[in-house]
Amino acid sequence: MGKLEQFDLLRSKAVALLNELADQCLENDNITSLKEGVNDAVTKIKSDKFLVAVVGVIKRGKSTLLNALLKADVEILSTQVTPETARLAFLYYDDKPHAIIYTKDSKQINIDIGELSEYTSAYNTVSPKGKKAKVENTLYAEIFYPNGILQKGFCIIDTPGVEDPDQERSDVTLNFIDQADAVIFLIDPTEGGLKESELKFIKNKILTNNGTEKGIIFVANKVGALRIHQFPELPKLLANKKEDIKKIFNIDVKFYPIDSYYEVCRIREGHNSSQENDRTYIQNINQKLVKLNLPPDYFKDLFEEFKNDLELYLVKEKGKLFLKRRISTFLTEQLNPLIDELKEKSSYEPKSIVDLEIKIKDAEKQLEILKRKSEQILDKFNNNKNSLHTYIQQKTTTEFNNNITINPGTIDHLSADTVEITKNLSKQISKKTQNFINELIDVLEEENIKIERPNFDIRVKSIDTAKYFTKKQEVVQGNNDGDFIGAAIGGFLGFIVGGPLGAASGAAAGRRVGKGFNSDNKMIENVTFDEIGLRKEIDNTRQMLIHNYQASLDYYYNSVEETVDKILNTKKKSITDYYSAQKKNLKNEKFSFSQYRDEINSIVDKLNKNNNLFTQLLNEVETL
């Protein structure tokens, strides 16, 4: 059984335990206040998704890979040779296939899945499927499909090519890539692997400032298209690309060689939906494997390794975290407080309706006092939060002013400086935010308001300095400064591609090429630098950082505030339920408080058993 299947079983087990508890809530008036918390936990567990974005330049086989991952015996996504995916699309599970189109004029259009290509496919190809007006007005699409992997919690993000000329759509695409739990980046080994434009996109649009790989998974697709003499060179090619990534980004990654079209052909063959082209492709691959002396399941095993590692990463890096958090939050904020309240109720025996009313009024008075105290605590910390907002703005501005200088002497390490400053700011501000929220939770716990502590995750991206360099071809007079000219051009171009390291290697190569300038007039590329544009970009980056840091702080504070409000409302409902139940008991001539106490103790025992089952489940999740 794979990790995804194991995780799905544990998630189903958590939902089943919660549903059983919900049934218990309906059976006894003393615990009806727990029902809302149970339903909320079930909803959140079911709604948690693994967001997987598939990224690459055109004709890398993104849609084919997705169809292979989804084990689709028919095309869910178009896989024409021409660039088909013109708009961002999300794939979710639903019993009935359909789609929702989100437009640039803020509309939502429900359509049949057969109409999807009119909104998301290219319209300027030889055999266009898209309708120009519809495609141009589409921001993204949500596709709902009855598929096993989607049902287990995957949300697949199918992206258009990495360079969309429409800035609004490009921003939407990059925003969702940034939210993804894993990014599958496709390269084509038949074209030599990673291109300069792909490296630039990875650097500026996917990787975070602190150098973490953020679940980026490199896939060398279409390996079946390699010629016989090329195939033995594939391991060396991928090893070189891995080393390139290590040098440029300082991260260790793995390249997965696969052939997603071969996998799709296998799936169709298994479902008797194979086409003549599919059968021919499988035959060609099988013949190639024989010539290469490779086992018949070689390509199948390559794809299985990639899929299993993807699932393993997602389960370990996200699945475990969100399932543990959902269960722990429910126990801390809902189940355990109710058990404590029931124990307190069983210790008090009302003698009459009047006695009960006095008890209830006292409980309501205590709740009102707790509510006022909570409001005072939150008001105080809200003022502190505003002060922290000011600190974030001042700290970020000071760091940028003191450490970012734009002049010819700083250009070669400007990008690295910005990355370092942002990394340090993220660490400092994240720590301050965490301390602030933990202190708030500590103070609330002194008032017996238990809140699960959040996970802190402040991530930001670096700026793209390369776009502020432009190249123009110019004729220069022959002279003996070829070495200098070559070094300057090579350095600038190298910086555009690879930052400071690229600048150094580019300059060295440029000197060698530059010796050719020592004679006649030559046509050279003159590199110009948009200093005003770069200064504006740096200022925008600073403002973006301030906004992100402050927004993260607000998010955590608002989450605590909402939780406190929810807990107080639950306590209020519990008092009301208790009053109604006890009033009914006192009016019942056959009522015995000892029997009531036994009933409450029996409920507490059942809830404790539930608590133990959830704790055992947490241990099982931890072993994934």
C-alpha cells in the first residue's frame, strides 16, 4: 500500500471517529454544544488538499503528464502537439464532470466539461479549439472530475507556458504556483535539459529567498523520444543538470526521467480505449528497450518511482501536518474543555429551580467576566500588534536603506544582497510574530481558554533584477580593448543568467571572445541598465515585504481572536443546554441526581475513550 493510500485511510478514520462522536452528540442533550465543533473539524479535514502545480515551457508534455497522474483512460486535458493549455486550470474531485470559468470581469460561468476547450485552449493554432473572446476573458478554470487521485485529496494545477504575456493572468498563475505544496517542473531531455529562460523562471518565480526547494520536483519528460545512441547519455545529462541547480540555487534536487505519453498509452491499453497511435508508440518503445537491453517494465517503473516519491513528499511534508493539526485543534479547543465542564457539572447538585437559576446566573456572570477579560486582553494585544506593525515597517525600511546601494560597484552582488537581507528579515520578523502570538495564547490560557498554537510560515520571493538590463546591437570602432569589452558584455549577460557566479564566468568567457575586437570594426551587443526601473522595483519589493509580514501577523492574530469568540459562544451554549436539561430533570418527579451524575460520568468516560482513540490516531499519523 502506498503512502497516499495509507494517509487516505487515516484521514477517513479521523472523519469516521468524528461522525461517531457527532451521533453521540445527538443522543444526549449534555453534549449537543460539541456538535458544531465536530462538524467544523470534519469539514476542514475533507477540504484540505494537496496542491500540485505542473509547470514548464510549451510542448513539455504538461497535460499528458497530468492525464498519466490521473490514470485517465480518456483525455481530461487536451494533449495536442500544438500549445494547447492557454489558461490556468484546477482539477478537483466531483461525482459529476463539470467546470467553472472565472473571468477577468469577475464572473463565474458554469459550463459542461465538453465546452472547456472554448475557454482554456489555444485559438491561434492550425486546428484551434479555443474561442478568442472567451479565452482572452478567462482568468482560470476549475475542472471537476470523478477521479480516484482527486478523490484522495489532490488538487492539480495545470499551468500555461511559463511566460504569459498577459500580466493579469501571469500574476494569477504565479500566485497559485506560490501556494502549491509541490511544483513539478518539466524539462525536455531531447533538447539538452534546462534552458536559460527556464533557470531564470525557477529562480525568480518558484524558489523562495531562503533557498528552500519548496517541493520543486524536476521531471525529464519524453525520455522515450531519445534516440538509441542518446539514451546511455541520459544519466550523465541529468547529473549535470542536478549539479547546475546545486551551483546556482544551492539546493539538492532529484531529476526523474519519465515518459508520460508511454504511461498514458499503457493506461488506455488496460481500459481497451487504446488508439492506433498508442499501440504504435508502445511497440516502438518496447523495441527500443530490447535494443538497449533494458527490462520491459523499465518505463513503467520510472513513472511509478516518480509518482510514489511525489506522494511520499506530499504526505510527509503536508498531509501529516494538516491532519495532526486538525485533530489536535479539535482536542485542545473542543473535546477536552467539554470534558472538564461535564466533570464540574456532575459535582453540583441543584435542589430546586430557584437554586438552579442562581447557579445559572452565576455561571453567566462568570462567563461575562471572562468575555470582558478576553476583550481586554485582545485589545491590549491589538495595540501591541499595531506597534509591531510599525516595527516591521521601520525595520524593513532601515535594512533596505542601510544595505542596498545601486551603483556600478554593487550591481554584481545586488541580487545576492537583497536575498540575504530578506532572509534575515524573515527570520527576525517571523520570530517576533511567533513570540507575540505565543504570549497572547499564554495569557488567554491563564483564563482557562485553551487554543492550539499555530504553525508559523512567512515566505517571500526575491526580485528579478535581470529584466532591468537590455541588449542593443551597435557597431564599434576597431581598437585594442577587446578584452575589456568582452569581459563587460560577458559579465552583464552572465549576471542576467546566473547572478554573481554567472557574471564571473561570463566575464572570463567574454575576455576570450573579446580578443576578436582588436582589429576591424565589429557589431557588438551593448548592455544598458535601467537604474530608475530597478530602484522602483526594489522599493516595490520593500513595500511587498512589509505588506506580507504585516498580513501574516494580522492573520495569526485574527485566527486567535476568532477562536476565542468561538470558544466563548460554545461555553454560552453549554450553559443554556445545561439549564434546559437540569430544569427538565427537576420537573421530573422520578428524577434522581445520583442517576444524573452516573449518566454524566458515563458520558465523560465515553468522551475520554474518544480522546484516547484520537490520540492513538495521532500516533499512527506520526508513523507515516
